[in-house]
Amino acid sequence: MNDRYKICTRCVMDTSDPSITFSEKGICNHCEAYEKAFRTKTFFGVQQVGTWEEIFENIKVRGQRKPYDCVIGLSGGVDSSYLAYFVKTNGLRPLAIHVDNGWNSELAVSNIENICKKLEIDLRTNVLAWREFRDIQIAFLKASTPDAEIPSDHAIVATLYMESRKHGVPVLAGYNARTESHMPAAWSQGYFDARYIKAIHRRFGAKVMHTFPTINWWQAQKYVRNLCNVLNYIDYNKKDAMEVVTRELGWRNYGKKHSESLYTKFFQECYLPQKFGFDKRRSHFSSLVAAGEITREAALLEMGHPPCSPNESAVMLEYVLKKLEITRDEYRRIEAAPARRFEDYPSYEKLQRSFMGHVVRDVYRGSLKRWL
């Protein structure tokens, strides 16, 4: 093992995060940030404003005479499924938004349809143009950064923003700091960065980007301003949430986090570990350890096993290559190409690090005051 290898004494984050730091006690910066956030009753610098009851009441008032009073993203995963259940059973009238990027598992489709039917929620699905989106995904693989899932994430953000503006209502999101806290920036960046996506596609893509949904820098700030991470305002426990949606909505478990998407499953279990040495299970398990939902010992035991078996990896790779229409030789060249970083390509990041960075933080910190 590398002499410089180090692992946190509190969670399972290690030096596979190139920016990780440790205290004298061996505690990583992710755990220290987590402790500070919850000690001050804030979530990554965002101070809690009121209670979820007060927020919901104001959303109801402002949503009167509108067909919906909020929009929510629905992937079929446990967090978004519980969010749908929580907002509907507490009197809101959400419009559920799903972005179909061509990689949904059959179970994901079934969960989404079942949830909307049982909760009597309207569903609007944005089906991405496959040939165009395929070209964007291949471009990101050729760019050789660990951000190949960013196009899907950005499409979701952009679609939610558009629907929010169309109906004049806020976006309620299923992200929560408590169980999704330990994510290194080096492992994934650019969710809101259309400039980054367009720069990579211009350089490595073969088609023109016509229909792919994007939002610019200012629109991204408006999106954040209208965003309410509802699960941050309740005592959210992932295991309990899973039991609720299973019992009340007939939700069925995927087995692993984000496995509702076949590409995400391949990306996290095969591509990232093999090309970059990044195993996102470390982040997921470390977040749950910090939240007290699993023990560090249990997390270490899980990390002792590979993300998937060689046979599973081979089956997933064959499926992905066939769907993307990539040969094995092309994929080998992609996998063997030198690793690049988010910073190696044009983005809005440099602007955000300067004066505009202060604007972003100020906007984010005051994101929900308008709804109180």
C-alpha cells in the first residue's frame, strides 16, 4: 500500500480524494465540516429559516389559484420518492418532473408510475433526444474527467428550473445534507455549469446541441433561490424513509444507491473505480456513518468487497457499449487516456471564485427567505 495512504478515523473517506485533509486526530475535513454544519444548525453555510410547516404554509398561500404550488423531481430513488410522499401528505399540490435520459431501469419506471398513481400526482416527463444526448455522453467520456454524469444532472436542474418559472412556484428537492455530506469536489463538479458542458461537447462531440436543456449562470442562481431542500428540515432517516415508501407506495428497492439508472450504476461501479480510483461508496457510507445510520465497522466491511463482481462488470460494459455504439477498442482508448480535471476545461467556476462567487453564496444563503 502507498506510504502516503491515509483513511479517516471517523468515517471511511481516504486519500482517493486528492483534496482531503486530516486533523491531528486523523479526522477528515468532510467529517469536520459535517460537525460544524450541524452544530450551528446550518447546512453547508445555509442557515435554517423557519420550519418546514411555515415554509409549506407560505407555499400554499402563494400557490393559490395555480394548478400546482410546487414542482418536485422524481427519479424513483428513495429520497425523491419520500419527498413526493411527504409533500403530498402534508397538503401541497406538486407537479412531479422526471427526466428520461434513456437509461432508466424497468424498476425505476415502475416505481415512478406507481408513486404518482398512489399519491395522485401529475407527472411530466422530459424525454431527452437520444442521439443528441448519446453524443454528449460520449464527449464527456472522451474529455476524461470524472464528471461524465454531469449532463444528466444538469438536464434535471434545467428542466426543474423551466417548470418552476413556467408555473411561478418553487422547486422542492430531495437532497439532504445529513445523508449526502461527504462528496469530494474532485470526484464530481459542474452540476449547474452549462458553460462547462458546452465546452466539452464543442471539443469532443460530433453533433450540434439543439434540444438538450441548459440554464446559464444567472438562471442557475434563480433556480437556487427558488430551491427548498425539504429533507434538510425534517429528521430524515434513509432506512425509515425506505420503510415508509415501501409500505405506503409499493416502492421497490434497487439494492444500491442510484441503481435506478443503468448508466449511473455502470459509471459508479465500473468506470470511476477502474479509470480514476474513485469509489463513490466511500462518500455514501461515510455520510451514513456521520449521520449515525451505520457504523464505521460496517462501512469498512462493505468497502472490503468490490463494487460489483467481474461478471456483473462485464455484462454492464457490454450493455453500455452497445447502447452508446462504442467499440471495445474505442472504450479502451477512453479508459487509458490520461485523467483530466474539471479545471482543465472552460466553466463558470473562475467567475464564481471571484466577485460573482460572493454573489452566489449570498444568494444561496438567502434562498428560502422569500418563501417565509
